[in-house]
Amino acid sequence: MGNYISKFNTTAEFDTFITTSECLKPHVSLTKDNHKVHYIDYSHKYLTFVALENGTFTLTIGSGVSTSILSSVSYSTDDGETWISTNNQDDTTVTITTPTISQGNKVLWKGVGTAMSIATNNTAQADIPSSSSIFSSTKRFNAEGDVMSLLYGDSFEDKTTFANGSSSNFASLFYQATKLVSASNVYMAARIAKNYTYLRMFYGCTALTAVPTLQTKTVGQYCCINMFYNCQALVTVPNSMLPAMTLANDCYSYMFFGCTSLTTAPELPATALTTSCYRQMFYNCQALATAPELLATALTDYCYSGMFYGCTSLTTAPELPATTLASNCYQQMFYGCTSLTTAPELPATALTTSCYNSMFYGCTSLTTAPELPATTLANYCYGGMFSNCTSLATAPELPATALTDYCYNQMFRGCTSLTAAPELPATTLANYCYDYMFYGCTSLTTAPELPATTLANYCYQNMFYNCTSLTTAPELLATTLANYCYQDMFYGCTSLTTAPELPATTLASNCYAFMFAHCTSLTTAPELPATTLDASCYLQMFHSCTSLTTAPELPATRLLYRCYYFMFYGCTKLNYIKAMFTTTPGGEETAYWLYDVASSGTFVMNSNAEWNTGTTACGISTYPCDWTVETASS
């Protein structure tokens, strides 16, 4: 079974041949003898386990693996002279365990069937043992040889296809085999890998340091999903490990998820992508310093989504030449890449749903954003794109004039070094379009102009929340509001001294809720001319504005649910308010609205009010009992 090739006299000769010839690299191991280089061809060896310590090996065939799929598996401890075979039965878990194998000795494996497992991507983790055949061991070992011997028995040599188009062939084969050290000499012969073929094959092999090279040119759906999931000891992989040019949906998704020691990524030569093909491929590979080239110019849904998520050592992003985008194509691609200093160019001018969503979220070393030339936006397109990029000092231009739902949602949230906002020329807004856009940008001193006169639901919600250096607010020209349109817009802007004019006379539910809450430097409130209220319209609008001394006149005569709820709560210097409501105030409309204001002041009420004054009327839902009460006609 040990075949040797001595065609090449030096390693350099062999490497030159491989790189200049139209062939796949033979799956071989290098040895030296008399200054010649020999290569062991593992494609002619049964799948073999080499004991690195004295221990036993066990194969567990799940009860869901029928005999029509796998009829038997055998092992040999004497180089194939004798074999011990399983007696597979339907709906029965079958286990076969070797005797103790001494360090340096080997166990050969062969089987008869079309697949070792029947797992699918939807198989729950708890169901893996029942749907798979899984190897385990008591001590450390290496694996080598052709896995096809598990399906073709003694006739495995030169087999490169799977019988009857079967899938899930080797899914979960070494699932949580924590004693497996090296699989670099395992020969993966298939030229076309089917759906789920290598699904979770080495999942949780935490001691694995070396992996095989796939011979596959075409991969099926979910072929390698989770293949090396959480292989924490894996440092390098062969550059030519993934030669496939024809991909399928989710083929490599989550492949190296959690390989925290991986420093290099294999080449990815494919130029035609498929849905989710590289999704979260290198998720949390914290040691990965260099990314592979990504050559595709036309993308697919989720193709790069989360690809380098949590790669905290990655300093340079690959070029991204694509001009044709797809939904979620770059979503969270570099999320949490805290060493990334420069972003790639993004030349696309027509965007798609969530295409850049959270792309650079948490890239705390990123100082410069790429140009964003697109004028045609899509829902969530820039959502969270630079959130928590705490070193980003300058924002890119945003030339679009017509917005879409959530298009800028959380785009610069937590960018604490951002001192100036980009111009925002849009006049056509959409639901949540600026929601949380500059939330927590504590260095932002000036807000951009906001020329839109027609608003949308939640359009400015939380836009400048906790922008503690913001001193001036933009003009707000709209006269007709939308639900929650200004909610929390300037919440916590502790340097804001003057509020913008608010000319609107047609309100909406929660339209001004919390708008200036905790603006502790605000000394003057804007006029509020509306005479018809809406539910929660002024809810906590000036909560804890501790520098505010005078409230704006409130001309509305009829109260609605929570319209003034907590409106001036904690405004400790407030000593004057004129409110023209005639209906009786109460907990649902005015609860705590003047709680913790100045100890003395003046309350002006409507002379036509239906409720009485005096000690029976004063309280937390009406007016402070120690204030002077005056009346005025509406």
C-alpha cells in the first residue's frame, strides 16, 4: 500500500512542476533519502489512523443511517491482512471499537455504501449522532489516506465520484474528534462534491493543526458548511486548499468559523459567486492577518456576509471591484475588525437592500471611510455601516436626494471622533431613514442642514442622541409631522443651548417624545403653536432640562393620552408655564409633567377650565402646590 514516487530530485523541481502545470497537486507527504525527494501517494492508501499515543478508536454509526446507505464498515490493525467488520442494522446505533493501538501503529478503515451520514443543513446539533457516522478516539492521532475507502471498500483507488449522486457523504465524520492532530494527508478525491458532502466534517476538532486539500472543482450546496468550525489550534491551511471554480449556495459558509489561531486564508479563485457562498467563512478568526483576493465583479445575496467578522488581526481589506451588488452582499463583512485601518474602494452606484449594512461595525482603527457615490439607495443599504468606528474622523459625502427605509440607520453610531457630519441634501425621506444616524457621536459640534419639509415615520428618531458636543441644531421646516418623527432626536445633547423653531401645527403620535430630554444646557424652549394634540405628542419632551426656566405656551385646550406625560419632569429651574387646556388633567395625560421643577413659580391656566384650582387640584398631575396660579382667556 505504500507507493513512492522519485520523479523529482529536489523540492524546487516538484514545486515548479505543480505551479506551471495544469494539474491538481497530488496528495502526498515529503520524505528525504540520499538527498533525493520522495513523495508518498496517499491516494492509494486506505483511510488510516496513526496513533500518537496508546489508545483506542471508535466508530459510532447513528440509528438514522440505514443499511441502504451504509451496509458495513471494517478496520484492520495488521496492514489489511485481516478485517473486523460491523453488522449494521436499520434503526439501530452500531458501535465498533478497536483494541488498544500502540503509539506509532496504524488502523486501516474501509466500508461499503454510498454515504457515511444523512445529515442536512437543517439537522439540529442534538440530532447529529443519530444521523451520522462519527469517529472518536481516546488518545491523540493523525489521519491519512483516501476517505473513499469508507464507501468503495477495496476498490477505492481512483474513485473521484460518489455513487448514485449521493450527498452528505462524509458529514460530521470527525465531529468533535478532539484528539485528531493532523489530517493533512487525508486524500479528498471527489472532483464534484455534492450537497452537504463535507458538512461539519471536522467540527470542533480543537487539536487539529493540519487539514487536507480538496480536489474538488465543483461544490454543491452546503458542501463545506461548518467544516472546520471551532478548530482552535489550526494555524495555516494550504494556499491551494479550495480550487473550486464552480460554487453553490452556502458552499463555504461558516467553514472556518471560530478558528481563532488561523493566520492565513486559502486562495478563493472563483469569479462567479452564489448565495451565501462565503457567509461567515472566517468568523472570529482572530489571528487572520491577510485576506484572500476576491475577484468577483458581480455579487449574490449574502455572498460575503460576515466573511471576516471578528478578525481582529486583519489590517488590510481585499479589493472589492464589484459594481453589481446584491442583497446583504457585504453585510457585517468586516464587523469587529479592530485592526483594520483602511477601507477598500466601493465603486457601486446602484445599491441593494442591506448591501453595506454594518459592513465596518466596530472597526475601531478605521480612520477614513471610502467614497460612497451612489445616488440610488435601498432599504437598510448603509445601516450601521460605520457604527462604533471610534477613530473615524471624517464622514464620506452622501449625495442621495431620495431616501429609503432605514437607509442611514445607525450609520455613524458611536463614532466618537467624528467632528463634522456630511451634508444631507435629501428632500424625500422614508421611515427610519436617519434613525440613530449620529447616536453617541460625542465630538460632533455641528449638525447638517435638514431641508425636507415632508416627514416620514421615525425619520429623525435618535438622530443626534447623546451628541454631547453639539451646540447648534439644524432648522426643522416641516409643518406636518409623522409618527415618532423627532422622538429622541437631541436626547442627551448636553451642550445644546438653543432649540430650533418647531412651526408644525399638525402633530402625530409621539412626534416630539423625548426630543430634548436631558439637554441640560438648554435655556430656551421653542414655541409650540399646535392647538390640536395627538397621543404622546410631547411625551417627556424636556425631561431633565435643568437650565430651562420658562416653558413654551401650550395653546391646546383638549388633552389626549400622554400628551404632556413627564413633559417637564426634572426641569429644576422651570418657574413659569402657561397651559390653556380646559379638560381635567390626570395620570394618563399629564402624570409627573411638572415634577421636581422650581419650588416657586407661576402657573397660568385657562379661565374657562373645567377643573378647580386650590389645594384640592394641585399636585404632580396638575401644577405645583406652592406656585402662584393665574388665569387667562384662550
